[in-house]
Amino acid sequence: MSDESGTAPDEADAASPPPGRMTAKAFHDSPGVEDWRVLFWGAHVCYRTASFAEAAAFVAAIAEVVAAVGHEPDLDVRPHGVTVRTFSRADGALASIDAELAAGIQRAARVLGLEPDPTHLQTVGIAVAQDEGVDTRPFWAAALGYDDIGEEDAMDPFRRGPHLWFHELSPAKPGRGRTHIDVSVPRDIAEQRVAAAVAAGGRIAGSNAPHWWTIASPDNHGVDIAAWADFEDGDEG
């Protein structure tokens, strides 16, 4: 689902073994990461800023943490806030160095008096359903300029656009590919996001609350609101 290494994910030595995976629970149990949430493709945090100058000052502080830890995150910088994502493998899995980096960034935010805002955290993906024996990933990757990730995903190489997940259509409907939108949100935000979608005319078509909900729009388009990544406690490795 994303990108990872011991230093910069994009510059990892291909001969180096991947770092051991850290579960979302283990990440949340690490000290000093209370501001962070685990979504698709890594651990994320958003801090509100009052101006671009304040955001830039925070980025400078983050750069000092990055130099000390030796691990580079993704940043989105706006006048009203800075969003950070950290991960250690191409599928978005976390490692202990991500918790170390997250704690350092959180300390830097505290020094600058910045407050986290998890309500603005989300990752968006497009799930592409295809018939058995049909592989549409090369088409989508070519059309969007994406790279293949693992066996089922494709991703913007700069991790800007929504990821693509390819899965088999069930039941099979030859010649009728389908898509739905996946929205990964923090677990403490998920239910209010579901309620807002229902209040706006949607209906709950299926759920495994509090892990995920499938919402149908008034014209029957599908959106999955997923909080499971922030709960995940599977085997580490």
C-alpha cells in the first residue's frame, strides 16, 4: 500500500532486507505519538498553522528531526496546516523507526505550540473490480502514470493522487468493470464521517462497525469508509 525503508523510502538499497513490520497497535503503544493516526499507506498527522511562514518554520523543525533520525516522511504544506505521513515499506507498513520519527515530529510541534487536527486526516483510494482472469492494472497504471505496488495495487510515484486497488468482481459480470471509492480515516473520526454521509442522503449498505462501513450514494455509487487500519493488530513481521 505505500513506501518504506530505514532512511528515505525512495532511496532504499534494494539489497537490504525490509524492516520488521510494526502493527498499528504497537505504533500507538509507542511513547509520544498520541497525535498520530494510522491510515492506509502509513502513519499520519495534521497540525494546524496560522500562516505559511508558521508552516515553513514547522517544516524546518521537521527537517532537523529527519536529519537526527535518518528517515524521511512525506509532507503536504499549506498556509493553514502541515500534514505528515511516515512509512517504511512500499506497501505502507510501519517499522520502529516510524514511531521514533513520529515522536520527534510531535515534540517539535509542541515546541512551536501547534495543535493536531485529526479531522482533516484521510487517504482516498479507488477500488477497481474486474472479472476473473482479467487484468486491467496495466491500463490504469499507464493512463495515470502510476507504478505497480505488490500484487493488487498501483500508486502515484509521488504519492499525490488516490491509490488504486484491483480485486475480482463477485459475482462475475463479464464486460462490466466497476469501481468504488475507499476512504481511510482515523478511528475516532469514522462514525461522524458515516453519520455525515447518511445525513447527506446516503444509506448504509453494509458494515463491520467500527472497522468499516459501505455507504451507497442517492444514485447508488459506493463509498467504503474504513477505520480498520487504525485498529490493526495482526502479526508483526
